[in-house]
Amino acid sequence: MREGTVPICPAEVPTRQVLALLTAAADRVVPAYAVAEELWPQGVPDHAQDALEHHIGRLRAVVNAALQAAGSERTAEDVLASVPGGYRLDTSGGSSDLRGFERLTGAGYRAMEAGDLHLASQRLREALALWTGAPLSGVPHGPQLSAHAARLTCSWQRAVDRWIDAELRLGRWRELCADLAQALTRYCPATLLYAQLKADLDRMGQDRDVIRDYLRRRREMRTVSARSAPGRVPVQQGPERQAHCTVLELGTLPRIPLGDLQSA
């Protein structure tokens, strides 16, 4: 978070956690109970209200210093507003990587539906270039931030898979291999599907077998997802199972016959 070129980064870890939660819901009200749940997932202590006000006060002090350094006429209370039942981070129309990502992916998906594969690929590539690491890194994740990070990762996975589909339909599997290697170097979620794809790209380079094997694994995961639906909830069995279920939420992607790749 920045005001102009001045960074806003509180020194206290819990205060950074509050800031991360507010930026994740920028320009929307974050209920006080959600902030408390994020900070104290094992149970809200008796002094929670005082502690929360302390972190809001510390955050406003950092925001105020950045506003003054940037020569802004806004106050810290304008930026971090107290509202009935919670708080709101008012960006006043400011930009964010997340909004840019959502705008570009939306344009890419619409272009794909319209049959403009070149534009779809371009927009999705631009969207994925905004990712330079894991979402919300640098702060501990309570239940609220963990859920938001998981949603962001699912959005990344969907964009990657739609981008792959567009590139393959354009017959550009060699360029795709090179671009995928760069994208997965910037960020690769801790899921078997993408970890294996990155390993194959690192080992084999621009080889159509890399994409063919990836499509086969993706198809198999969609099959598993279809068998578990509707109305069947996968049993959670630790981090590996949870990560696997995250990948399975991508089950609406169009199927690409392997023959299309073999003739590319």
C-alpha cells in the first residue's frame, strides 16, 4: 500500500495483519468481528476491543505520516474510516493490482467468449504478469486472510488455464511453454498440478509433451471433481487435501482434445 510513492507498512505484525484485511476488502466495510476473528482465531480475548483500537490507532498514525509526506489533503480518518459495526479503507479511487488483475481477466474471458483468441491471450498474459509472488505474503494468515488468499489463488489458476486454452487454440505451444515458465517462476501455487507443470518445464523446456501431460492431469482432476458432485463434500484431510480441492474448483474449463495439440 502506498500514498503516492510513500509506502505504508506498519512495524507491528498484528497491525500489518489488520491492514492486509482492510486492503483485501478495499472500499468495503470490514466488520469488527471479522477483524477480531482474524487476529484471535482461537477465541476473542476480553481485551479485544482495546487491542483492536490500538492497532487501528497505530495504522492511522502510519497512514497520517504517509499522507503528510505525500502532501495529501486527506486525513488518516478519511482513509481509515470508522463506520457502524466496523471499518472501511477508502482508496478514493486509487488503483490496486487486484483490481487491475480482475479488469484484465474479465476482458480476456469476454474476448474468449467472442472468439477473439489473440486478444484473450494478450489480456490474460498481462493479468498474470501482475503476479510476482504469493498473495498476501509477509503477514500471518488468520481465517479471513487464508480464505481471501485461497480465492485469489483460484482466480490465478482459472486465468492460467484459460490462457493455456487460448494459446493452444492459436497453435502456439512453443511460445506457451516459454511464457508459462516465466509465469510459474514469478508465482507457482503449492498444488501438485502446477508444481508438476513447473518441474516439467524446467526439465524439458519447449516440449509439446509438457503441455500434453498437463492437459491429461487437468482432465483427470476434472473427472474426479465431477464424480464428487453434486451434493458431495470432499473430506478435508490436511493441507495436501485442501490444496487438491482448491484445484478441483476449476472444473468448468473447456476440454481440449490431445489430438489438437499433436497436430499443432
